[in-house]
Amino acid sequence: MIQLVKLGAARMPVHTDVLSRYNLALFSYSGRVTFAETLAAIAAVARHPDHHDTMRQLCDLAAVTGVEQNFPELIKMQARMAEDMLPRHGEKLVVFHAPTPEAQKMAQMARKSWEGLGAVVLRIVDREEEALELLGLPVMRIEDLLTLGA
């Protein structure tokens, strides 16, 4: 498990887990999300020894309250995502759980980042159960993934 924490005593707005048992990288976002924090999370997952380029992703945006609006940083993040997360062979399924307007805004921004790159199947849903079902996961809540272990 990778946990991105501690800038001083504050928790960062993104927490990541590579759950090899489920062939899944879980990104859980909260608060106001910045591109720098997102890049750090992407890099941490890409470096994880169990990560591979077609590993499915679940991005839980339920607790997002805002997203950075910085076009140059967005471009930098898009380039890094393509470098670190784009599958070299096969496809990657990326599911966004986005139940609020702010979460939807972030999910749509991410969708645009993946657009035109091919090899990525992206779904944005507002119900947690639907996100888990799309990924074929045997749990009813995202937090259950963590309690069942990697």
C-alpha cells in the first residue's frame, strides 16, 4: 500500500493503493486537488512493484471539493500521464466515481486528458455500486477493497 501523506501535518488530497489481488490501482481524492499532487500519485503508482500498464484504475472523487485551474500544469500532467500510465499493449479500464458537481468537473477534465490516446476505456459514473460493478469487483463499497486487503 502506498499512502501519500504529510506536508507538515496535513494529509494530501490523494491517497493511492495498488491492489494486485484485484488488478486495480485505487486513487482516492479529497478536498481541493492540485495537479502536482495528482502527478505525485501517478508517479507513486507507476513505480509500485505490482503495477503494470494495463492495470485497471478506480478514481474515487466523492470527497473532492475543488480542482486546480492551471492550464500549463494541466498540459504537464497530461504528458506525464501518457508517459507513466498509457498501456503499451492492450487496453486499460479507468472508472471515475464522481457523484458531485465538483467530482464530475474533475472527471471530465481527466476524460479530456485521455481522449485521443487510444488504449484507454474510460467510464464516469455517479453511483459507487456502478463503479465497482463496471470493474467486476466483489464488494459493495470502495472502502471494502481496503479492508479485504491487497
